[in-house]
Amino acid sequence: MLGKKLVAWCGGPEAVFREKKRQLEKIPGIGQQTLSNILQQTVLKRAEEEIEFLQKKQFQALFYLDKAYPKRLQHCADSPMMLYFNGNTDLNAERCIGVVGTRSATEYGKQLCEQLAEELRSESVLVVSGLAYGIDTAAHRASLKHGLPTVGVLAHGLDRVYPYVNRSLAERMTEQGGLLTEFMNGAIPDRENFPKRNRIVAGMVDALIVVESARRGGALITADIANSYNRDVFAFPGRAGDVYSSGCNYLIRTNRAALIESASDLRYALGWDNKKGMAPVQTRLFRDFSPEETQVVEAFAGEQEAGIDDIMLRSGLTASKLAGVLLALEFDAVILALPGKKYRLLA
């Protein structure tokens, strides 16, 4: 969030490194280490190394305001500022689901993944998972088999594949989907990276499906994150007493997930059966502004462009609050950030 706040405050990523120290010190939440890294521009050297790596491998770098950046994820408060992608699919597919579950998948769980992919092959659905052992692997393989694009979200850089046994699967996915991560090359799959990976899976989908899970584990964490993002969460039920169905049964019992038994249930719940052939609606045309957003829009005072100082003065918002509101409005293409800490009203 600090990176986004810096960009919103300064008016763009390049402007951050041109800003004077006394202005940077005014930004809420900026620490001395971050300030030092900006002023000494040490982060730029690391960025140059990453650019060289991406260009050599022909991978994509997706800034959070780029059109190719996953729009669903973009609206999440803790979405990554940068993503790195190796693949050839549209991350903003009209229909996108996440499939997660235990690393110790049973035949029942694998069959459910196979059944789901087969039943969805006519829907052009993008299937997202984490390329882990078990259900993740089964979901990716079933998607490839039935012609569905599938994306694996990684907990490390694009210079490696973890687990290594999925290397050939990952290569196939780059031809029919891709690999996505927020981590630069050289980053290893440390334990703390997996929850970060899970939030990306939860944030970039319309719905999350838990196939099999024990009472505790990464799949339930991902389901909790998806619920916090107001995503639809579904779970396949299992027999009472089965260890790797206990998590799914718990989600259903506590109303954290809706019960599904087939893709037909998913279609019905998401309204896909009623939307075939309909063009996607630009939801921002019907967007309701919050009171703070209304204050910011009105702060333009009938002008097309305004500086951040004028907006702050007229809106009466604090610097930290204003940065978040400006970011949300920019996400929805209501305003456009310009050089010199100015903004243009588009709506």
C-alpha cells in the first residue's frame, strides 16, 4: 500500500524519484529506510536488473494501472503494485474462477477437478490456482486437458518452478495460460510468500472453489481472503469424518461457502446461464460515489484538471485519506494522474 500511496501522492512512479526530500517526508507512513532507498535510488538498480531479466526471457511486467493488469485484483486494497507474467492468456477474461484445495488430494478430489473442467469447457473460463501439489496440480492438468486456459500464481520469481516436479506442467501452461507472480526473479518460495500468493488467487477471480481441504490449511486461508474481497466462495461437500473433506464441510456449515455438486450449480449461482451472448457492462457507468469520493470530484470545481494541493484544500480530506480515494478513482477511470501531482477528471 505504501508504494501505491507514493505513486498517488507524487502523481506517477517516475515522479516519486524526482520528488524532494522535504515533500516525501510529508507522506504519511513513509519510514527512514524507504526514504533513503528513494533518495539514493538504490531500488532503481534492482529494477534495472529485473527489466533486463524480463526482456531476455520475454516476460511481461504489469504495473497496477496497466490495462493488462487483472482488473478484479486491482480493486483489492492490498493488491501488488507490480506483477510479472509468463504466458499468453487474458488475465481479464470475462469469466474467471479459482480452484484450490489440499496438497494431499484423494481420487475423489482429482475426479471433481476433472469433472469441473470438462463441464466448463464450453464456457471459456480462465482457471486460476497455485501450482502446488494436490488439488492445484489436478485443476491445472484438467484445465489443459479440456482446453481451458489456466494460470498458476507463484510464491517465488519466474526464474524457477516450485515444486520442481511441476516443471513440465508449468511449461505447458505458458502455452495455454501462464505463470503469474508478484516476486522478482531470485525470490525463493519462503513460507511467508504463500499467503501473499493466496491473496492474488482470491483477488483475481469471480469465484473461488474449494475442492478438498482439511480443517486447516492454505485453501481455507484463501477462502477467508476471498470472502473478505466479497468474492463468491463455493465448496464441494464430502462424507462426514473424511479428513480432506472436513474443511469444505466446515465452510459450508458456517456459511463461508455455498455448496456445489457440479458446474451446473456454479453456472446457476453466478448467473452464467442468463448471461450468454450478453456484452459485458462497464460497471463504472453505474458507480456510486462514496462521500469522500464525491468530495474529491467536487474539488475540481468545474475544472478538468486540478493539483493535489488544491484537491486536498477543497475536499478537506487528510493526506492519507486523499491518497486512497485518488487511487480508487483512478482504478475506475474517473480521474487520470498527470505529471506534477496533477489530476484530470474523466467522468
